[in-house]
Amino acid sequence: MFQNTKCECGHQNPPDTLLCESCGKPQTEIAADAPLEMRYDGMARRSQKRNPNPIDLVWNFFSSVKIAIILIIITLVGAAIGTIYPQGNRADYYKQTYGWSGELYHRLGLSSMYDSWWFVGLLVMIGTSLVVCSLDRVLPLYRALSKQQIRKHLMFITRQKTVYTGPVEDNAEQWVQELASHLKRRRYRVHTDGTALLAEKNRFSRWGPYINHIGLIILLLALLARTIPDWKVEETIAVRDGETVQVPQTDYYVKNEKFTVEYYDQNDLPDRLKQQERPKLYKTEAVLYKCVATCGEPGIDPVLEPVKNYDITVNHPLVYKGVKLYQIGYDDTPLLKAVKPVIEDKRNGQVYGPFDLTMKDPQTEYTVGPYSLSLKAQYMEFALNDEGNPVTLSRDPKAPAFIFVVKGPGIDDAGEPYMYFPLQKDKQRFSQDLINRDLVSKMEIRVDGMENVSFTSYSSYLLIRVDRALTYVWVGLGICMLGLLMGAYWHHRRIWLRVDNGVLSLGAHTNKNYFGMRSDVAWALQQMNIEVEKDKLDNGGYNS
Amino acid sequence: MGKYRKPIQIVIMLGVLLLGGYAIGKALFASSETDRPEVGGAAPNFTLLDLKGQQHQLSEYKGKAVVLNFWGSFCPPCVKEMPEFERQYVKWKDKPFEILAVNLSEGDLTVNNFVKDFQLSYPILRDANRVIERRYGLEQYPSTFFIKPDGTIMDIFVGGMTEQDIDRRIERLLQT
């Protein structure tokens, strides 16, 4: 019933131990020729114990490498499916662009699958697997490697994958010391115990895979962190020349001081593109402000402080404290911003003004010479509807119109209405003079010269990007790479030997590159004047 | 791990449940990919001024049904449905409901003239710089949101509404 797990050397081993923790003697019956199972130096892996309770069952599930690989494959296939059609669009987009397959894709929820509960669930499971697999293996490994016996059982030594046995004539202890000094030259850490020796090199490389996993866990947590509000922002804004617009979801405001476009010279364009205006360079001279008071209060302007100036061009974003503003396009429809009209008294030719008339939030009262103007109505894009009433077609000043009530010389004391179109084209289209026929002989509001007209020519499109998790992603990946390098470029090598009555028994083990291991052993023996061919050291078994 | 094995296992499992539960839960209950408010979802809060300069917060109206109408003078169907809303407002005056008409970032003069012409008695709120417009993901006008007393959206109507359309929905709204 109770298995005796005490080794003949006297050490009490836990159940399921393959090689004695102390002397290395095999605890179970193994085939006569087979080399030893050296995983974890033969120590028991606790997740294999009997009578698992429910927690153990869950633990064992996640501890399995087979399960981890299956999870990774499922995630890979799932992620690949997400690349069939572009993610994140609305239902009608898929139906219109891809037909029935697109609609099915969207219905199945595949059009936004990287945020879906099952994909996130898979990532969580992979993360759990990472943690449990690593923990379950690194602890026995650490125990195995930190408490190593120098003098191992003969069976342990002669059943390694690299073995040498042969006679030694000289004084055994001296011989061992001499060999030790040679091995030290090859950067081994050597421990001797009389006629036994343990030489070890590059133990740190065994921790490589675990450091790799820590890096991956950090990476996964960083990716998860992106779901925290404000950690990931991606928005587009349009900023007109001279305008200041809030950067969405932040306390920053960006001002477009000036937008410039440079076009390619017609001679530089290939024939098929000639006759087109191809932009060569476009940039926004931008100023980034931070709101320091009264931010977000309706009706009150925020108090802004400038924090950075930068000329934003394509692929050269303005970066400030993790907020990035990219130039992604522009619109070159010119919009009227303000005019400076004058008023002429038609009866005597006297001209008064100019006065400032802005399209956005204009003043309602003006005094120009002897005239007083009271702004009664404003239309951004003037038109007449079916009933012949004035309406506006949009919010942009594409065809601005102003209705004033004018008081002044020669005009009724109660005031008379005057309709003013700042743009010549609208003046003609809507017959301004006809509308104002009662006043046309007495006064005229007009703009003299283009210098009294200001346009905004461009609207700059900026892409706002914030990704606070990115630094952690890089950190995670860096640690991951470190672990990979540690595990791949260095290999853990150990050599055990003992001299018993003039017979040298030597066994060596490494986790990778047995060729190099044999090379080291042959070299060391050669220094002691024992010539042996490297191949002869090979004791069989599966060598990597 | 020895005798610390069980506690460590439990700690790790708890950690996984918490973090994993949070992540999966967030994915399960997240808003749509375009982040626009949808039927059944919460109506995004806002603070806007009315024509008298008083602040109105959407959250203040919890417990009352709210009809949130976005309009602009440049949008003929918006203009057409305004008298209908006024009539409905008068009809249901005794019930716990409110109509909030948010203007789409137009100038003072335009909005004031408009309201004067129509003699509207329900609150007219002023959006500035298209902020709330973006927050509600509006693409066409008019857009009207019917919001239940608990703050969730019962219905979204894009386009001009007839008095019947409005009436039916307000009735449904008041039943919740």
C-alpha cells in the first residue's frame, strides 16, 4: 500500500520521483540501455500527484503544454478570421461592399471580434496557462538546480547521454583538482569533493523561457489595459485656419495657426497625372494648448495655456505627453471669415467705415458714421425655399446674407430693412439691389477691395491618437526577447565525475547542443592527456 | 512550493477570475464598435445652456421621460416638426416628461430668431462646437432620442416626425 521512497543513500524522496534528489540513483525500474529521464533532474512534478481535488483539476488543465498549444492554435485561427473583412464598420458597409458574405460576417459578430467576449476569453486563458505552466515548472527546476550534490551515484553518471569511463593512474584527488583547473579556464564553476567533481556552466540560461513568459504576461496585461477608458483614443478632427478645436477626450486644444500646401510642379509629374494638382507637401503650423480653468463648462470659454508648437506634416505628428496629432488630410474649400464693408451715402457720395463684420457670432449693433445698423437676421448659406421664404442650407458661410435694420440720414426714423450679401456672386444671384430698392438710392453697403475680405482657405484634418498601454507593450516584448536570447544563445552544461579505485567515471548533461558538450569534455580530457574521439563519448539517446 | 502550494493556487485562480472576469465582462457588455449610443444603451450625459443662460444636465432629468431632439435652422424637416413637438408638449404637460431641443451649434441670432417665430415653450439648449453632436454620433438631421426615466434609450428616430410618430412613442415612453 505505502510505497517506500527512501533511496539507498538515505534520502527520503517524494512519491513519483524518478531520480533520487540527493545522489541521482534511479528510483524506478528502467530499461537497461536507455539513458536517464533528466527532466527537472528527475524530481517529481507536483501537478502529477494522485487524487487531485477540484482546484488541482483546474490547475492541471492549465499546466498542460498540450492544452496551451491548442489554445494558441484556436486563437491564431480566430485572429486570422478577423482579417477576412475590415473590422469596425457598420452593418450597411458590409452588405454594400461584400454582399451576402459580408452581411453574414457581420451577423456572426465577426466584424468586431477582437473586442468580443470569446476572443478576450481566449487571451485570458492563454495568460492563465502562461502563469500556471511557468509556476508549475520553474519551482521544481529551481529546487533541483540549487541543491545539487557533487558526488552522484555511479548509475546516474554512467547513464547520462555523454559518458566516459577509463583508468586513471595518478593520485585521484590531485587528478581531479588538475582537471578542475582546466575546466575553470573554460568558464565552468567547479565544485570538488575529494575524488568527485561537479562542473557547471551557464545555469542562467535555464531561466530564459520563464523570463520570456513573464514578458508575455506583461504584454497580455498591457493589451488588456487598453480597455480602460482614456487609455486608447482614436479620433479625427477638422481645424480651420486660425481656429482652435478641442482634442476629444482630453483637456488639450489645438490651434491651426496656418495651413500650407505645396503642389508638384507640372513638369515633375508623369504624363498620366499631368493636369492634376498633386500635393507635394502639406503642413499645419500647430499650437497645442492645455486648458487650465473653466474646462468643459457650457457657454464659458476655456482658459488655455500654450504647451507646444510644432509643424505637423504627414508621418510627423505632434507628440506631447502621450497624445499624438497626425496630419491625415485637408479640405481646400475656401470659406468666408469676415469682411470690412463701408457705407456710402448715395446722396452726396460720402463714404463711412469700414466696420468689422464676422460670419461667426457677428455683433448685433453697429454705428458707422451717421448710420446705425441693427442686425436682425443672418443666413450662412442663403436660399429661398418653395414658399419664397429665406432659409439657410447649411452651417458653413458659403453664401452669407445679413438683414439689417438701418437708421440714418434720409431714412425713416423707425429704421428700414436692408439685406446685405458680402459675396459678389450672391449679390447678383439674389438681386440685392432689387431687394433693397427702397434704399438703393440713399445708401449702399459694400466692400471696397479684396484686402477687406478675409477667407479661411483650408481645413486641416488631424488624427488624434492616444495609446497609454504602448510603453508597457514594448517593455513586455523587450523582456520576452531577453528571455529568448538567454535561452537560445547559451546552454546549461554540467559535468559530473568520480574516481573510484583508479577508475574514472564521467557523465555530462546539457539542455541543448550535445555536440558542444562532447567537445568540451573531449577538450578537458585532452588537457589531462586522455585522448578520446568526440563521437565515442556519445552514449545514445535522443540528442539535441 | 511545499505547504504553500494550495494557497498559491488559490491566489492565482482568484487573480485570474478577477482580471479575466473584468476583461471578459467588459467585452461582453461593451458598447458597439462605433461608440454611438444605441437603443437599450445609456444616453450620454451632457451639460448645456438654454436660451436664458441656465445650465441643464441630462442626468437631472432622471425619473422623467425625456424626448431629446437635435435640430438646426438649415434642416427643413427639423423646422417642419417643431410645431408638432410643441403641440405634443402641451398635450402631455401633466405627465412626468420633458422635451429638450438641442440646437446644432448655430449662432445666437439664428437660434433666437427661430424660437421667436415658433413660440416654443419647451427648453431649447445650445450645443457649441458640435461637441454633443459628436457624442451622440449624429449623422443625419433631425435625430430624436426617446429616453426612459432610468436614462436608457428606448428609441432613436432619424428624420422628420409626424405628430402621430411622436405621440405613439411618448405614450410608450410614459408606460415604462
